[in-house]
Amino acid sequence: MAEKPRLSPLPVILVAGLVSAGLLLWLLKDAVLAGGFLAAVIGGGALIWYARRLFPKVESDQSIVADWTITRAAAEAAGLAIAVTDRTGRLVCASDQYGEWFPGYPVPPEIKVSTRDQEQLVNAGRAAWRDGEAEVLGLLRGSLQLDVQVVRTGRVDDYLLWRFASVRQTSVMDDYLRVIEGEAGKQISEAGIMCVMIGGEGRIRAANLAFSLRATGRADANIIGRDFAGYMRVDPKGRIFFAQEESQATPVRMIQIPVRPDDPQGLLVLIMVDDTVASVDGISSLAYVETLLSLLPFGLGMADRDGRLLFFNNAFGRAAGLGPTDKPSYPGDLVISEDQAAVAESIRRYAIGPQMSGDIAVRLRATPDEPISLSLAGVRGLGEAAVLLSLKDNSEETRLKRQVAQQTKMQAVGQLAGGVAHDFNNILTAIIGHCDLMLMRHTPGDSDYDDIQQVKANSNRAAALTRQLLAFSRQQTLRPQVLQLPDVVSEISTLLKRLLGENIKLETYHGRNLGTVRADPGQLEQVIVNLVVNARDAMAEGGTVTIRTFSVSAADVRDMKNEIMPIGDYTALSVADTGTGIAPELLGKIFEPFYTTKGVGRGTGLGLSTVYGIVKQSGGFIFPDSEVGRGTTFSIYLPVHAAAAEAAAGTTVARRKPAAETWGTGTILLVEDEDMVRTVAERALTRQGYTVITASDGEQGLARLNQAEKIDLLISDVVMPGMDGPTMVRAVRAADPDMPVLFMSGYAEEQLRKSIDIDNVAFLPKPFSVNQLAEAARDVLAAARERGVVTGEKNESLITD
């Protein structure tokens, strides 16, 4: 709605005055009185009009109400300390921040400040009413320093707005804290300079990383508020040391810097550095130490606090794989990129921390596949040198670890192969046994005879394969004899020439005064044949195979510096070829089963593993030596056999030369957990005339023995669930010490005898044929009769579980 125009009051006053003066003149007939009255009315009206112009009337509008909550909310959102006063000086609005700074919400001119500052506030209020704004700078209230701004505001400028702002004082202490704890302090720490701020009470207010490391040995140690003197010690000479460091530590020099001379708290900044570098006969100690390090056979070097490599001796260069002209600038240049950060961090920590030492595992650029130990030690008092580095040439240790790992792996695979061969032998025993039983019912020329013979022949081939597995796992049953290696080579030389062919030459050389060895001649022949065949396959274009036998004395073994071979006298056999050779990275794998370097279809990978197993089971050692393009040499070392009487105890009766007749009489207790083996053995022994009582485990075997009236022979498997064969035999022998016993097992006899430790027992290896089982039973009974043993008498004292 448009505002109505206002009427001027002067015409109205003039008209009213004229009318009034006319009435007076008409009534009183006095012109002077009427004129005076008219002049008075006109003058009064003019004064009223001027007064209204000078002091205009404030129009009141009941629809407009001052809402101070909005002003207060805006101030709180902005985090301001404000106050609003009216013309009477009354406080009409104030923020919470204002109340926190000035409790009780006093009006601004009455807040509790110094008299000078209070006068400034009063004058600022007057100036704001007059000029519209004013300010007061540097108002002090306790620890607060405030700037005050006063502004006249409102719809008709009838209010004063007081705004208080806190001003951050520049502090020397803050500057020092930034130097100690900020980025500048980090750079000072890396330079090896230690800084700490302490208060007048002697407690630590701030410290850089270098001081924390040196004082506590830990970068993350919280030492704020701790007693500074507790980290330091003073010797009788007045020198200052860190308390945690030992007596040979380097003293430190301490520089004290007062933060503010007039500071009532007495804050101090201490800057500590290592003691000055000493000298030896005019030569700096650093140069003197370098001279000493160059003479040592250990790989040693020195680095400064920035991680630069100052010096390293020749042994250090050799261990790091450096050439004569290589000059690395940093230790990180010696290692692969993945390890550079760890090396740099370790050097920095040891350079600025306490005098301590430690090791880290790194991989050198020269040998990235072999971790090596880098030793670090913090040193003090040598000027630039801050860290001592040491590299250990552990190539020999690495080689030994590799050999031990290879031995462990071979042993694990051997145990697996032995277990597989044992189970396979049980199956082959049943197959071969049933073939023998069927052949007894068929004659040559019969339609089934040839088929049965073929099955048996294939089973025997499979048995040969299991013997290879047992030879690899060193669980083969050997027939060792005392023999000369030249005799073994001579017996198979004709066979070797046929194997090599016409384009490969065979040369043999035998040494003199060779000691005798104890080994299985048949297995030793297999070793030589396998090595010669491998040599032939490595010389497709022809060449020479050289077999040598020679003696190796204990002194020679000592000169070899081989940690694997015990010191002693050996007789050695070597097989060398002039073939393609074996790559160095493959030498550690050639004895693994089923690993071969030959083409597909040309090798099974069991030849060298069998050789390895036979040699190790014979108590010997085998080492390959190869050079690509020049050939390979396998050297076998067998210990010289001591001429001592062999122990008679434990002689296997089953090795006796069998007589032609295998029929017998008597009662046999057969204990076997495998049903198929037990069935074949029972039928075979029954056909030979024996009475057979069977049991499936040791507990049942003892029960059968108690029930039987007469037992002439006990035949038992060795490994069975529950009570095994040896445990059962010990219980039987406790009641009947003369009971003849025949063990049968797919494991090696030598290994079993070590664990069984029972005298006068015979052993029959699996797989066996029907005739072999009958011959073994006959021989054991014959041996018992020769000893005058009376068997078969019932022993009532035998107790079973």
C-alpha cells in the first residue's frame, strides 16, 4: 500500500490564527490585542513545526519486533564473541563465547581489565555513537589478547555491536617447538644433532627423534614430562654421557640456550652433539680406523649419517660381489631394489640412535637368490663415520644348507617310496604266489601255462621296480660281502662294452693297495651299469668313459674339507665321461626320483636315485662334478672294511643254500595282517606238507599259540596293526626261548634288525614265491634241529592280553 502524503501544518495554523484574531477584534474592538494574538499563534506554530523537523517522531509499527535469538544463533555458528548494547548502555544480546571470556555477561565498558584498557572501551563506545565505528587493539585480559571492534547498527542506528577477537601472540617457545618437533627437527635429527627442551623444574617439554633414540633406544618412546637428569650421567672427570650407554660410550657436549631471559618458567633448549674427533699421532681417528679395517679379513665398511658409503675393505667388496673398479656410493646400491628402503632406514636409525648393533637379511645384486646377513653397529667419535657395516661371506654355509635341505628332501621322498614299495610288495607276493600255485596244476604246453608264466614274469618286473624304490629309500635287502672294487669292475667290463657300443671307448684304471669294502656285489654292479649307461646317453656323438679305482687316505679326506664325509680311509670308484655335462643349477636335482634330463621315453628318472640309495645304504658317499661341454664325473667313496670277525648273532638262516627237497612236516603258526598274503602262504605251506594255523595280528597269534598243542615254527609279518610281529615274538620268547621264528616283510632286513633286536630269527623279504617260502621254512626248522632245539611243547605260562 502506498504511503499517504502528509499535510503541512503551517496553512492550518495561519488560518486558525486569522480566524481567532478576527473574533478578538470583533468582540474587543482592540486591534493591538488581536494583532499580538495572531503573532503569538503564528510563532507558536512555527516553533512546533521546527521542533518536529528537528526531532522527528519515530513511527511505531507493532508488526516489527526485535528477535535477538537470530543474532545470537548466527554469532554461535561463527564462533564469535559479540555483545549488543542500546542507547541506554543496557546489554540486550551476547554470545556464549562472550560469556566464557567475561563471566556474568557484564556490559563491555565494565569488563574486568586494566584501568587503561577500560578507559579505551568507554571512549570506543562514545566514538562509535558519534562516528559509527571504533576499535581497541591489544586488550589484555589474563592470558587473552583481544582486538575489539565497535559498530553502530540497527534500523535507526540505535544499537552498538561489540565484537571481540582473540589474537595469537608470537611466542619464542612456539618457534623452538617447531624447530624441535617439526620438519626442521627431523632434518636436524638425521644430521645426528640432539635437541631437547626442558622446563625450570627439570622436566622434558619437547625432544627430537635423535635425542629419544639416544636416550631410550626407541624412536616411539614417550619421554615428555620425564626428568631430564634421569637420562644422563656424569663421570668423575665431569664428562656427560647418556645413562643407558655403557662405559665405553662417547661423551656428548651440551649447549644451553635460554628461551627467554625473562621467562618465569625458566625454559631451556639443550643442543647436544658427539664429542670432538680425537687423533692418533696427527692422523685423524677415522683415517686410523680405515687403515685398521683394511687389514682385517672380515668384510667391513663405514657409512655416514646420510647413508653414504665412506669406506669398505677388500673382504667387504668380495662378499658384496664387487669388481675391482666398482665404487658404490650408498650401501643400498649393493642390494636389490626391494631391500634398498630397509637398508637406508636401518642406517639412519643406527646413525642417530644409541651405540647398538643388529643384523638384517638382504639380497645382494650379485646373488639375488641367496639372502645374506648385513650387520650394522652405531659408532661415535669418528667424525663423519656413524655406522659400521659388516657382510659375511656365507657361500659355504649356503652350500651346506642346500645340501642339508637336499638330504632332508631325499629322506622324505625315500620314506614315501619305501612305504609305497612295502604295500606294493604285499600285492606282488599274492600275485606271484597264486601264479606259482596255478603253475603246479598246469604243465608246459598247456593253453594256460604260458599266460600264467607271462603274468609271473610281469610281476617279477614289478618286483624289480619296487627294489629300485627300496634302494633309493635305503630300505633294500642287501647281501653284503667283503670284496675288491677292481674285481667287480672286471666282472662286468664285457657287459659294459656291449652297452657302450662301438663309437664309445671304455678305459679302466685301477690303483694299488686298495682296501677292501663291504657291499652287495650285485647292487654295486647295478650302480656301475647305471652310471655307464647315463654316460653313454650323454655322448651321442661318441667319446670316452673312464672308470678308475683309487684309495683315499684319512689325510686326503681332511684336505678335501668336506663336512659330510667323516675322516677315515676310503676306497673310491669314479665314472667319468666326455659328454655334454650337467648345468650347475641341475646338479642338486639329479638324485631326485623321477627327475631326468633325458628326452621323453628315454629315461624313468630312477637310475641315479637308485645309485644314490645303494651307495648310502652301503655306508658310502657319492658326489657329482660336471662342467657343461666337457663332461661329468661321479665319484663314489666306500669306507675301507676293517678286518674283524663278523658277529654271528642275527645271521639270516634263510640265506642257506637250499636243498632240492622242500617237503616238510610240523605245525606252523602263520601271522599276517594282509588277507591275500596270508591265503597264499597258507596254501603254499599246506601243499608242502605242513599243518598251518593262521592269525591276522599279534594278539590273535598269541591266542592261537596258547590254544595249539604243538607249534614247530612261527612265521610272522613285521609291521601289523595293534601288536606288531617283534612285540609278539618277545612275548613268545619269554615263555619259549627256543621258538624258531621267521620274519617276512617288504622292508629292508638291515633296517628291521636295528629296530627288532631279537636273536636267532630268520628273515624272508617280500615279494617271495611259493618255493622261496617253503625253502625258508625248511631251513629254519633244519637250523633249529641242528641246535638241538625241541619245539612244539606246550607252555602253559604264556600269557596273552
